Amino acid sequence: MKILIIGAGETGFYIASEFSEDNFKVTVIDESPDQLKVIQRSLNVAGILGNGTSLSVLESAGIDSTDLLIASTDHDETNLICCLLANHYNVKHKIAVTKTDSFMKKRVISQYIKSGISQIINSTIVTAQEIIATASLAAATEVSAFGEENVLLVGCHIKKDTPWEGLYLKDIRQNDEKNQFLIASIVRKGQSYIPKGQDRIIQGDYVYILIPHNQAEELNTLLNVRISPNRKAVIAGESLIAERVASGLLRSHYTVTMICRDEFSARKLEKKFSHRKDFQVIHGPAEEVKLQIKADVAVSSLFIAATNDDHLNIESGVVARYLGAGKVICLINRQDLIQPAASVDLDVVISPRLITARQVKKLIQGREESLNYTTISETNMEVLEMVTSKDSRILNKPIKEINLPHNSLVGALIKGKNKVIIPTGETVIEAGDKVIMVTVPEGVPKLREILEGQSGKRPLAKNI
């Protein structure tokens, strides 16, 4: 598959990185020679200097033979125009990345879809959704849902006081037999792998856990995570993301306080949420200790730093952690600041650009028979949800007898509408079961063949 990406900034870089390692032919267009040098130095991609709305530039990038165009510049209008221009070259799939709310009204989206744009991904919306999902579970630093949200994949840090620290996986399962969960992957010193019973959890590990949605709160107890007795959230920032998160938390029955540096934005937010008695705005710098004390950050269950300034988000997050906020979530845009931010004891560091890139990949890696798909952060692993067909070669036999591809794991089964089973080696898979698999990219074709009775070919998504 040939992919053309317009925009070599942070979002374009992340999108290109997600696909360049999968043996796709990737070309990136950008007007900045410096940004093109960075992306070409780091990734196996071709670079074209120029404006993505120029027909001559598009042609020099090989748009005639492009299967997928992704427009991810910092300008919504440019991205939409690039996708519309691609119609003239019969590019089959076109994805536009947007930030503002201007193009997210249903009527407007409908018109663009009719005009030939396959999908519009709003980075503000997907980031706000990620923050809200992560905020809902105290132990989680990231959350993905499968099986119509009956199963969650939860990322968690193993800290010094975590009860699992130093234990073998087989002992963890035996100690907590009443709880259904599976440690699907461990990330240790930048390396990820699917663990076995004889593997041990150590401090500093980052683990991915599959667990039924209705048991997810048990993770807080299992991992010894403190749960705040209140539902009070403090949000620093007046960005669109901050505003959307505030709306989502209010709908989830949180009391929300927003800290706004800009007085005009503070008045605007006060007016917008004037009908909510559980909402207030405080005007001032979010990184000031006195102001956070005034906002009751010390007794809040959530502190979310969502300004447009990465350094300010880190500073205010550190203050909130010092004051004792229950869970601290920080928004970081710059790639070079993600790791430093994660090292200063902030609970969750969220990158809008990385989330957007993964949303793009999720859309175009979707398969006709697959119901859901996600990549595991900072690893080479993927999680897929598939339905076993009547032609599957693994039916009516225990999982331990199935010859799965190397580095593959049956993580969970959903039988019927919502019966979740975290399997053991004795579990039997039946036709029609939804199977949630953890694997590496090269294992996907084989899994599709044995679970779905299909050839291993990876087509483009049918509907993106």
C-alpha cells in the first residue's frame, strides 16, 4: 500500500512512524526543509518539499498511484482541501485531521463525506475522549475498550508499593483467583514481551492488563492505588480539549473547577457553563501553589493540565502532585518532552498527536472481519478483536493445544452478547466467539487464517 502524508510536523511524524515500520511505502510532503530532514533522518520515508495544495507537488509525490492520503498539517482548511484535490486523482481513501470544532457539525461532515473524503478525525475530540476514559479508572494510565466495551485493556505502572512487585505471574493468578484478569504484556526498559507464568513482575515495569469492564475497579485494590473519596476535578487551561474534558466530566457527575490564565476565556467559560452549579472558574496562573490551594487541588480526585503550553502543563502537574491530588494527567504535544514529563511522577502523560496518529492507524488497519484494533503504546504489539468462523481450525479444542503464531496470546473471549471469559489453557473456543488476541504485526495474517478461516492477506479497511 502506498501512503501519502501531508504535513511533517509532530502529528505527521507520528502517523508516518506508525506505518513506515509496517513495510508500507510512505511519502511525506511539507513546506519546511528542516522538518523533512528530521522525518527522513528518523524514518524510512520519502520526502517532497512543497505545499500539499499544489497539484504539481502532489503529482511529484506520486499521487496518481497513491492508495491512501492523510492530510495532517496544522491548518484544518488545508487538510480538507488536500483531500478534495485527491479526488481528481482517484485516490481511494482520504483522511483529514482537524483540530477546531468548525468542521465537526454533523451536517458539515456529511457534506465532506459526500464530496469524497473518507474520514475526518478531530484531534481535540479523540484526545478529550482519551483523557476522560483514563480519568475514569484510578489505576490506569491508558485504557482501550473491546467487545462493545465489555473488555478493557488497561496500562498500569508497577511502583514500589504495588502488591504485585516481585511476584511471579503464576502466583499472581493463584492469589487472585476470584478476579478475572490477564497480564497480556510487560514493557521493561523499552522492550515488550508477552509474559509466561514463570516471569516475574518488578518495580518499573509497565504492564497491560485485560479485564472485564465490570471488574475494572478491582484493579485499584489489586495494585494498591489510592481512591479519592470525592468526585472533584480541577482542569488547568482554556483550550478546546480542556473545555471538552470539562463537559465530559460534568456529565459523569464530577464537580469541576477550571483554572484559566486568560480573563476573557474565564468569562467565556463561566457563561457557557452558567447553568451548572457544580462548575466554577478561577482566573490566574495554574502553576502557582497558592492558586491551586484556592482551587482545592489537594483534595481533588483529578488534576488535568490541558493548556496549550507543554512546560506549563508539566509545572502545574508537579505542583498538583506535591499538593496531593488524587490523579495527575498532563497533556504534552512535543515529542521530546513526553519522556521527561513521564519521569517526574505524573500519573498520565497524554500526547494529542500520538493519539491522533493511532486513531488514523486504527481506521486503516481495520479489517472487514475485525471488530476492533489497537496498538500497544511504545511496543511492537497489536491487540485485535476477531470473530471465529465455523471454518476456524481452532474450534472445540483447549487453547493449550492450539498452535498459535510466536508471540501471540488469546487474551479474552466474549460469548453471546456480553459473557466475558479470561481464558486458561483449558478454555475451549467455539464458533461465533469474539476473540481478543495480543500479537506482533507479523502474526496477524496467520491469526486471521486460523481464527476466521481466511487467507492471511491484509486489505485496506472496507469503511474508513
